[in-house]
Amino acid sequence: MRQVVWAAGALRDPDEPILTAADHGLTVGDGVFETLEVVDGRAFGLARHLERMHRSASRIGLRVDDAAVRDGVSAVLAAAPGLTRLRITVTSGPGPMSSARGDGPGVVVVTANDGAPPAECRAVRSPWRRNERSPLAGVKSTSYAENVVMMEFARERGADEALMANTAGDLCEGTATNVFVERGREILTPPLEAGCLAGITRGLALEWGADAGLPMREAAPGELPFSVLDEVADGRAFAAVTSSTRRVQPLVSLDGAELAPGPLLSRLAEAFDERAGADSDPPARRVS
């Protein structure tokens, strides 16, 4: 797999050290990041991803050098054809051996590779819950260890995603995805109040699905209990996950049970791909 790396204003060798041992992104996970799909040499949804990065950074009191981020993205995309996935990471930079931040400038790292996107989604239900009251709820933070634990739980069971409830027992999200449920002849997705990330693909799916005439909306609080996945498992409902690398991807299995795709969710996936092909960088807009 090819990898391209940009840091400190220049392209770097992928094996070149670019962080100090005291960087708070390394020592305490003090940073934010965005992962984007690359299509024909362009970062899909860049404006919306940067807008969300600034919101995440503001939530944790971190400043993002927008010019440096854009320079890094441009340099990486120009460096090699055929890239498929891009990641922007911003940390608070070197800090003391404590939770307190240092006073120095932040660090911006942009990387990309040509890895293939996930071809399908096989999910399991996570035994752990998302804390919707956490100060990091809805923040795309580099403090990702709990997601790693849940992903390893999924991989041990032959899956590639783990779906979780929040502390109220409502369906929340996956470790790296948002969730949509086709139920009662409409498509629902958990509200942001449930503690899920305001996914870029999630927002575009809500917009573009509605534009295509699909009956879809954000669920009311408590409308999608975690037990709705029982309905998915036995075929009374259907589910799909969304992310920048998966787009809209129906579940093919849940906890080892094979699933059929929902007809409305299949139409949503088609509508999304059609709109994405016509508009690779929809303007930033706050959406549900």
C-alpha cells in the first residue's frame, strides 16, 4: 500500500519521525482528526470536513491552522495519483507529562494511501455503551482507544464494525460509522443528542435522500432503542452504516446472522452515489 505523508510544511518519507515524544496527541490523545474519501484526485466533502474539524477543535479548546491543513491536503493529493483515503490530524503539540497542555503551536499531519474501501459491512452488537454526556461526545477526537477495543471485539467475531447503544439504552452509532434503520416504511437515524458523531456522510444522506423523495428523518429521542437491532436481525427491519469510506452501506450480517438489504436503504445508497458523482465538495452547512 502506498502512503504519502505531509507534516511541518513539507512532504515527508513515510518512515520519517515527525512527532516529538512529548506530543500531547501521542501522550494523552489530545487532538482531532478527519478521514476523507479521495475520488479522482479530489478530497470528497473537504469543506464540510474542515468545518467539522473546526467545531471539534473548538469543543476541546484546540486551534486549527486552516491554511496549513489546506496546504497539506493540496500537497498530498498532488504527490501521487490513485489515492483513495486521506486523513488530517491536528494535535495540541508538545506538552508536559500531565493532562495540562503546553503553550507551543499545534501540529498538523496529513496522510493518504491507496487502500481499498470496505466492500461490505458485517456488524456485531457491542457490549459497551457510548456516554452521550461525555465532553467528547460528538467530537472527532484522537482519543480513540474505546473504539479500538470495540473494533477488536468485532474482529474476534468475524465482523468489521461494532454497533453500540448509549447510556440511555438507545441506538447510537458504530465505532467509525453512523447507523440508519429502515423501519415502518421510512428511514431513521439516531439524533445527535444520542451522542453520535455528526457524520459528513450522515448529513449528506439525510439531505440527498430527502431530495430524492425518500421518507427519511432523524429519529426522536428514544424512538430507536438498541433493541431495534433485534428487528434487523430477524428481518422485520433493515440497517445500513454510513461513513466517508463506506458511503451508504447496508449491513450484510449482524451478530453472524445473514441479512438482506432494505429496499429503501438500497435506493438511498444509489441516490447518494449519484449525487456524490455530480458534486464532490458540497458547501459546508450545519445539518442534523
